Amino acid sequence: MIIKGGNIHIMFSKKYDEVKLEDVKEDGAKNVKIQWLIDEKVGKTFAMRRFVVAKGGHTPLHHHD
């Protein structure tokens, strides 16, 4: 925790190799795994994901509204 200018700042740290890898189940995905590094339990309004794509793997095109 850092206190600066009367504000409290808390830093979150996690080792990615300690986060569970899950298969990406989206239609069109092949040989891809996902790790939720920051999820709704930690960041209520944002997320951080790590995708691991094996040789020959891919995800489908997508967009965000």
C-alpha cells in the first residue's frame, strides 16, 4: 500500500504461472487456452486475460460493442 497526497494506492500482483489455464470454448477457436489474471473478483469494471496459442492455433475474429 502506498499513501501519496492523502490517497491510498493498492497494487495487485499475481504470478501468471500460478493461474489456471482453461480451454477457449468459443466456436472457431483451436488450440488456445486462456488465463484470467484479473477477473470480476479483483477488478469490478475491467479484466486482464492472457491467451496461450499453441502452434497452429487461432481464435475467431470478434468485436466489442
